[in-house]
Amino acid sequence: MTVVSDTSPLNYLILTHCAELLKALFGKIAIPGAVVKELQSEDAPVEVREWLADKPDWIEVHELEIPENYLPGLGRGEREAIYLARELGADALLLDESKGRIAARRLNIRVFGTLGILDAAALRRLVDLPATLEKLKQTNFRATPDLLDSLLKKHTS
């Protein structure tokens, strides 16, 4: 399975100590150079920068040169992730930002966000979902309480 990730899902899975779920669910993950730069930026949490400094072998970095006018209005990371997903013929793109998700779906790219990854992992009993959602709430991840509650109820009923 070929899967490409943008910055956000990697960031939040690292912060919730769930990055290994990506390997369990998808095998290898391809990321563009712009995502690496975002994860290494001074604005990124120290834990994320440290994880990337010793990145696992199942993360494959792809340096890209994309057209300057490719998907204007999106950030560099989202643009490169979508471009890489198309170039690789990826089975899925991991992306949280709504504008990026809309753009990817218009290009017929299957998209999963952080919550979708946690949902899939919970279905396979790979994660303690209540504990992980509590950790996620301690970050700056944005989701409505109703969305988090419905995900939790789905797996505790």
C-alpha cells in the first residue's frame, strides 16, 4: 500500500505516542521535503523534532520540485503532499486541513485524517482510543467535542 502523509497527522500521532500505528496500518509512509521542513521548524514541538531527527526506516522522504502555481491557496506541505500522492499513485493521503482535503478529493485521492487513522487503529484494537483522545485533547488539535464523542461512542458501545 502506498500512503503519503502531510504534516498534521504525523505531528499529532507523534505527540500522542501513536506514530507506530502508521507502520502497523500502512507499512511505509512517503512524505515530501516540505513536510520534513515543517516538522523540523522551530515552531514544531520538541518531541516532534526529536522523533524526526531519528526517523524510523518506514518513513520515506521525497524531495520534489512542484510547479509554483500548483494548488494555490494551500500551504507548501499540503501542496507537496497532494502532488506526491498523485505522482506515486498513492492509495491514500493522510491530511487534516479542510482546504487540502477538498483539493485532494477533487483529484480523486482517498484522504484520511488523524481521527480516521485512530478510528482504523481502534477497529483493529491497536490503540487505547479513550486514552489517545485524551492525549490529543492536550494538543492544539482542532475537532468539535461532538466529533470526538461520536468516535469514542462508536468504539465503546
